[in-house]
Amino acid sequence: MSYIENLEKIQNVTRNIDLPQKNDNVFLFGADWFGATAASELKNELQFTAICDNDEKKQGRVVEGLPVIAPKELTQYPNAFVLVCTFRHYNSIHQQLDTMKVRHCDLDAYLVQRNFDKIETVLQFLDDTSKNVYTGLLFSRITSDLSEAVKYSCDNQYFCLPEFHYLDIEKGAFVDCGAFVGDTLEEMIKNSLGSVSRIYAFEPMERTFRALQKRVSFLCDIWALEPERIVCEQMGVGKKEGTASFRDVFGNLQAASLTTVGGEGQVPVVSLDEYFAQRQGEYISFIKADIEGSEWNMLHGAEETIKKNKPKLAICIYHTILDFFRIPLYLKELVPEYKFQVRHHSNVDTVLYCYI
């Protein structure tokens, strides 16, 4: 199916959705990662009353400063309107809210409807394959149909394009934001044939950071790399230097994200511009980021690094649908020469690839 057909389907869905009105009490549905991210990202656009969730274990808690309530409590509020944040269970929640006669719509559909002009602008920067992938994934998100997204999936995340597969010609350092246990870092070494001058790996979670260090030690042994060529930092990456906490709405190491509202524990956060300014502005040739919704802030904190070095970028844009359009538009402003491609990996991982 062509991207034009996908666009028409997107418009057909979004033009018929109900939207929150001025006097509505607006709620989010889903006290998980998506709900927490939506509460954080949209707090300046919408005034949320609470987050509702069917999980009794979550009810009574506070997420991003908002109380978590049972759906049955929605009937106590006049003009209740719900933005549903969980695309995996949207259909059952839709039926539940319909039965309760509570107005609602899918959060992603709401955001696409409000930002359709920006989506059309991004399409001007994409090749035909990326246009099909991009619009197909948008349609999948607003209809909560994961089977649609799988059609666009391909292997070798972060390295699937020829421009990213042969990294041995790159002369600068690599940066891995959200290094987790070093799986991507290992592929960076392999795809550069061990020639990368230095890799900076940022991972804030203590448990995964320990695993990262063990893997790095092993990789230095089997690739005969000097240990100083891989720098591991137990910190988050953001817009500016500071501290953050971990959101406590998950139970999944791979989904741990940072917040400045509530949360658990404390971890240092650094901007890449500040970090590399202290290292005499080391030349950076490749940045990968999968940091659970912090990509937008990370890129703002790396503005000077990106404008100066014009590195290859592999940036996850799937954590919030806002990133589907705001990230490519922002990067095009920073580096007008950037070429963009979009690829999808596994069930949910969508990556924007940028290169000169």
C-alpha cells in the first residue's frame, strides 16, 4: 500500500474522532509508561485531572503528579473526557468507556489530528520506502493495530542501512545513549571492525550498568581493545546537567525512564554538549539513542555537538508519537543537509536514521 493511501486512511480516522473541549475534565487512561510520558509531555497543552487504570495495584498511586483512579470514578466528574494512552488494549478500553457513556479518543489519533501539517512536512524529507513505513506506522498507532506495524519490521536495528553498516570508515567517536547491557555497543565494535577510536556509553540504571561494564571488559579482551577506548558513564542524558529519578510505573528493566516529578532514586543527568566541552570538543561521528522518551531532551542538549560534527544519528522515535514529527523537523533545522530514513524493528521500535 502506498503512503498516499496510508495518508488517506489516517485522515479518515482522525477527522471522525471526538476531541476534548474547553470545559472538559480531561483524564488519561493507562498508568503505565505511556500514560506517564503523556502526562509529562502534554502538561503545558492540557490540564489533566487524573489518570485512570483498571489495575487495582496502581490505583491510589501518583504518577507525574497525577492521582491514579479507578475508571468507575469517572462518572463523578462533569464533562469527563478520556485520552487512551495504551494502544495494546485500546479496543477493550474503548468498549468499556462506551458502556460507561464516557467520551474518549485514542491519544495518538488526537496528536496526529492536531499535527497533521507537520507530518506532511516530514514526508517531504523522506524517500519512498520511508514514506510507506512512516505512514503505515502512524496508521498502526492510531488504530491500535500491532499486526499492521509488523508488516514494516526489519532486522539489524541501528545498522540496517548501508550508511550505518560499514562504520570502519568513521574517524570519530561513537555515543550510545541508553547503552543498557552493551548489546548495541557490541554491534558498534563489530560494524567498525574494532577500529572505532572511542565509544561513550551512557546507562543510568545500576543493575544494567554493572552488566554493561562486564560486557565491555569481555569485548576489550576478545577485540584486543585498550580499555580506555570504551568509556562507561552511569548517568542519564538530557537537555542540561542535573539529576532525575526513575519512574516507578514499570517492572521492566528495558522500560526504565527518567522523570523530574516524583519517581525513585536519584541519578545524574548530563547534556552531550556540556559533557564533550569538558573533553576538548572530541569529534563525534555516530550517536544512537534509545532512552525511553528522553530523546527530545537529549537532542536539545546535543545541539552544538550535532551542528558542529554532523554525526550519523540513529534515534528512536516510538516512545511518543510526538517524536515522529518534532524530532525530524528539529534536526532538519540544525543540519539542513541531513538525509532521513525511517525503519521499524521488532513490534514497536521505530528508528529515525540521519546522515549526510
